[in-house]
Amino acid sequence: MPLLVATALTKDYPMNGEVVHALRGVSLTVAPGDYVAIVGPSGCGKSTLLQLLGGIDTPSAGSVALEGTRLETLGDSALTRLRLTRLGFVFQRFHLLPVLSAAENVELPMAEAGLPRDARRARARELLRYVGLEGRAGHRATQLSGGEMQRVAIARALANRPALLLADEPTGELDAATGRGILDLFRRLNDDGATIVVVTHDDRLAGEAGRVIHMLDGHIVDETRGAGR
């Protein structure tokens, strides 16, 4: 059974008295264990597609189903719960809370999901160890490098054991050497069973994926194989 099915997605935005067609009938299926990179020039619709897949935005037409549940059928509270527990999000600019430590940032989604404190702390330690930052658990976000902040953000995205990890330009704020470490981490995550969909301009990151979806002018125009499984 597919993990994610997007069917005939369109997204239109009004702008200056006209309509911008950000997506034009995009369909996409993601299987458990897939590693999918979505690539294309700026303005092609790839970030809009990722937002629709994650239930952050709603399509003008079409549907998205995650684990058989159509997102457009859910009320606000049910959709919020689904995003919290079944989806993990990684963003270009990290979005860590600067007043909290690395461990506390990782614990946040677990606290929102109602996980007991001891379980949250144990899970945060486990995840920070996994991303190579166990020794930085007590440091605030402002005391971390860009690469370290992105690793914390990835650990946070994994906190509630999501079915699908969605990442929007995760290496976009990082230099080449630091970005290489994030590429290696995503590769390891997929090797360990995580299902990943990532939007990127980074050819190196796209090359690590098993499937590379090419977009242009709101359409999927091609799919190629990457180096991953």
C-alpha cells in the first residue's frame, strides 16, 4: 500500500488582480522507504507541492492521502494532530527556539503529543546521539553552528516517529562541507528505513535520493533515478 498519494493537485493564488497557477494537476505516489528528491528552478511549484503534501496548505483542487487518510477530510484539530504525530518537517532556516537547549527543542513535539517527561528526555538523548550531538544537548540554539542546528532540527522532526519526513532545502543555509554531513545523515536515515521527500536546489542532495522528480511551471515533467535505493 502506498504511504502517500497525491492526485491531480492544483494550487492557484490571486496576485495583483491575476491568478498564479503554482501547481497544475500534479500526481505523485510515495511508497514506504522511498527517498524522493523534488527539483526544478525557483518558482516551479516544488515548495508549494511539499506544503500540500504536509497539510500545511490546502489545494485548490485534487487530494492528498497519507496512510489512506485524505487530508482534506480532516478538521483543523485532526489535521494538526496528524502533522504532529505522522509527519516530520525540516526547514531551510531550522526554526529552533533560541532560548531552549538542543534537547529541549527536540522534546517540544513530544511534549505537544503528551509524551511523559522521562520518555521525552530519553528519546531526545537517543536522537541527539543518532545525529552526533549528544555532547551538545545542553547548549542553546544560539551556541550551535548552522550544521549543528540543522541536525537538532532533524532530530526534532523525528521525535514522534513520523511515517514521512518532509524537508525543504535542508542544506540551503549551509556551506558545502557542512551540507555534506547533512547529506550523509539523510542517506543514513533512509538506509535505516525512513521515508523522505525533500525539495532541493542541491544537486548533491538530489543525487543521493532513489527517485528524482523534475518540476517545471507547476508540472512534473520527468522522473529519474538517483544513486540511492
